[in-house]
Amino acid sequence: QSMSDAVYRGLGEKTGISQIVADFLSVVTSDQRISAAFAETDMERLALMLTEQFCELSGGPCKYSGKDMTSAHQSMKISNAQFNALAEDLQIAMEKHQIASSVQNKLIAKLAPMQRHIVTR
Ligand code: HEM
């Protein structure tokens, strides 16, 4: 244990993260602002990829094995509003799991720099 994995531990480690991701994706797929984007997506793979990514970003012992964020999203013409909607849905899922606000904010802060790779309109 160290400061560098405080966020990982705050999220409930690998098990907690995979549960948060499952709820996150159910919020996303019922969110009319963004659900259409996921109509053809392999949600099982997406859950695994997000779990790995959040685990690594939070300082956990994982290595994200998916596409880089530019390649994963470049054909989708994602807007800032959609990006913000997705971030809000993640916060709803973390809130449901009673994750401390400081931990929530740190994960969101790790995602913020991805905005310029993901938003293309
Ligand atoms: C911080 C914001 C975001 C993060 C961290 C993120 C992360 C990811 C990751 C890790 C993948 C998996 C890539 C792979 O399969 O190798 C993915 C795929 C995907 N993302 Fe995002 N994403 C974000 C924002 C968005 C937004 C705003 C949308 C649309 C509203 C979106 C739509 C999708 C879709 C549809 C896929 C699946 C693509 C496919 O079927 O191959 N993402 N994203």
C-alpha cells in the first residue's frame, strides 16, 4: 500500500472497479444523450477494457490492453456535450457505490485530459 494506489483502493480495487463499470454502462445505455452510440458495441469487451483502464489510471496493478483513445473514438464524431454526459454517468455510478468524493474527483481528473483525443466535433 502506498499513496500512489490510494485512488485504486478507494474505488474498491479490481472487484469494486468492475462493479462500478457494470453500473456505469447500464447508466450509459439508458442515457438518451449518448445511448445510441453504443447500439452496436460489444458491451462485454467494453466493460473489460474500462475496468483495465480505470484500474491502471487509479494506480492499480493492471495494464490497459485496448485501443488508444484516438483510435477507439475517431469515427464517432463525439461532442463535448456527449463527453460530459458520459463523465456525469460515471459519477452517478460511483455515487451509487458510495465512493468518496475525493476519490471520484481524482478518477474524473485522470479522464479529463482524454477529452482532446475523444471529442472530434
Ligand atoms: C473519458 C471519456 C471516455 C473514456 C475513458 C472512454 C474509454 C473507452 C474505452 C477504454 C474503450 C474500449 C476501446 C477498445 O475496445 O479497445 C471505448 C470504446 C468506446 N467508446 Fe469510449 N470512452 C470515453 C468517452 C466516450 C464517449 C463520450 C462516447 C460516446 C458518447 C464513447 C463511445 C464509445 C464506443 C461506442 C466504444 C466502442 C467502440 C467499438 O465498438 O469498437 N466513449 N471507450
